[in-house]
Amino acid sequence: MTDTSTETGGDTRPSPTAPKRSFINSLEIDLRLLGMIGAFAVICVIFQVMTGGLFDGRFLTPRNIFTLTIQTVSVAIMATGMVFVIVTRHIDLSVGSVLATCSAMMAMTQTAFLPDLFGLPLGHPAIPWLSIAAGLLVGTAIGAFHGWLIGYLTIPAFIVTLGGLLVWRNVAWFLTRGQTIGPLDDTFQRFGGTGGTLGETWSWILGFVAVAVALWGIWSARRNKIGHGFPVKPAWAEAVVGGIVAVGILGFVAILNAYTLPRGVVQRELENLGCTEVETCIVGYGLPISVLVLIVVGIGMTVIAQRTRFGRYVFASGGNPEAAELSGINTRLLTVKIFALMGFLCALSAVVASARQTFHSNDIGTLDELRVIAAAVIGGTALSGGIGTIYGAILGALIMQSLQSGMVMMNVDAPLQNIVVGIVLVAAVFVDIVYRKRLGVR
């Protein structure tokens, strides 16, 4: 053990300077996170080369990256909730069907319930917000009901949610009588993607604010560690991490702003855009509102997981359910809360998914349960419970969507796409098992 006492002052606190380590170890970056980022980068490079060359490919264009981000959002939002479910050694096979029911409820609330039952005219400013509230309430109630069946009636989660997969998909069908409902409210559609973005200026403002907050967080964490006498990274390592974060955030904003409005849209909105000529009017889309929703969800779920009693109970219960219960944690009520949160996130995903389509369809959310589970597992959530990260699940969703989008661009048949995704899922679990064995983690 390293002697941290001083010869003169007798201070027994650990030295604020960490021992000399390698470059990667000095940065203290999670190796699993680094591996997932590396895998994502490899996938991007491969598809870039195979769609036209390293410099002329179509995969890493601003347009495709913009599309990739909005396609990832719905699954990624649900994957953050699936982390809590799997961490507590449960599973939820009903998320796609719950999404469909919530989407059907919001669509019918907009087009039928509010106008016909309450006399609100179509286009009323309250309609989209009331419909979103109705969908979130329904999703949370369904999730809580699942949690009650699992926690208090002790029915296995696999059976409860498998039944939910069948029940809620058909409840959605009965709500809409099997019809496609739309077009949805214009304000509601802004949560879907191209119809709702922050624009170039506000995207840059948000980007710089995010960089400032991130750098302040790094500095604040370092100051707190020094104040409590804990070892810290070298100053140069903190600067490198801060630089990587800043470049990542601002680079992402720059790419989204580089995707410009099509000429036809510019011509229709010329006056609203403040331009005089179509040829000289170049306007970027900026950050989609749906991606902003995902960022807020990701930050919120990370705070819940790491900074709240509920989050600590979730991981304690998943790590050792018997010990958690003996320590006084109400694991049954905890299960209800976890599945209620999962239902809430399914409803939020339904907002994004139906808004992106601009209508509700009967097949919305089909097979999403498999994509969500795969995203969480690829992101490092252990099926044995107790281990998982929110950022890992979001990265897992991004990796899966990148695979599918790249194969679509290469005109790969749908059956082969599913084969590739299945192989990647199994390989990811195998790599995770090997990784845990080497670290001596169960």
C-alpha cells in the first residue's frame, strides 16, 4: 500500500495526485464505454467505405447522421428504462405493444375524444399537450399494473409481459378499430424529427451551454475530490477529457447544422426564413427536438441511477435481492415503481415514434421489445442483474440502428439484416461475459 503521510505535517489523507499510470489509465475512461465507441466508429467507417469510399461514401453525410439520430431516439428512450428492469433481474417483452397502445390513445385523443366529447376544435393549442398527458398516464398505469402483478402476485415478469405483448397490441387495434389515424396535430409532429428542430442558432447556443456545463462538472468533481483528500487525475488528463467532451458536443451540433433545408422547403418558407433569394438561402436543420428529449431523458435517468435512493435500491436489489429485502428495501413496491417508469418511457417513445410518422399505424412499435432489450444488453447491462449503465443502453441503441441503416443503404435484404443483428447481439453478450471474468465480476 502506498504511504500517503507527509514527513512534516503528519497529514494522513491520500495524496491528491494519483500514482503514475499509462495514458489511458490516467484519463480514467470506462473501458467498456471506450470499446462501444470504438465499435460504433468501426461500423461507421465500414459502411462509409462500402457506400462509396472513405471520402465519398453516403453513410457519414450530415443527412444520414441526422436521420440516424432521429431513428435511434424511440428505442433509446425505452432502453434507458429497460436497464432498470434487467438490472433487477426482470424482463419486459411488452414495450412495443405498450408503445402502440399509448400511440393509439394519443392519436384518438387528438382526432376523436377531445373534439367529439369535449368540443375542442382541431388545431386547438391544448390538444397536443392533453393528448401527450393522456398517453403518459396510460403508459404509466399499464407499467404499474405489470409491476403489481410481478411484485405482489409474484407472477414471473416473463409471463406477465409476454401476456402484455399480446394484450396491449390488440387493445391498440380496438382503440382505433384497425384504422390508421392521422395526420396528427402539427405541434405534436414537432417531436418527430425534421418537422421540429431548434435551428442553427439555438443549436449552437445549446451546444455551448452544454460544453460549459460539462466543463464545470469536471472541474467541480475534481475540486470535491481534492477537498476530501481523494486521488485525482493529473491536470493534463482532466484537460484532455474536457477537450474530448467539448469537441464531441460541438462537432455533433456542427454536423446537424450542416444538413440544410431542401430547396423546395426554402422556396415555400422563403419569407419566414428571412431570405430574399432561394439560391442564397442556406439554412441548417439543427438539433431535432426528439434528440433533445433523449438527451434530457438520458441525463435524468443517469441522475436517478447514481444520485437517488431509488436508483441505489434498484442496483442493490439487482445485485442481491435477498440481502436487499433483509436490509429493509420494499422490493415489491420497488418493482411496481420500476415498471411504472418503464411504462412512462414507452409512452414518451410513442410520442416520438408517432410524431415521426405523422400518424398512428397498427404496426407501430412492432418488434421494438427485441430492439430495446438488445440495445440494453449490447450496452453492457448484465442479464444476471446488478450491472448496467444508461449511456451504455443509448450507445447500444445507436450501434443497432447504425447496423440497420448501413445495411439498408447497401440494399441488404431484411432477413439478412436480422441475422446480422442477432449475431452482433450474441457476440456482444459473449464479449461482456469474457470481460467480466477477467475483472473477476460475476
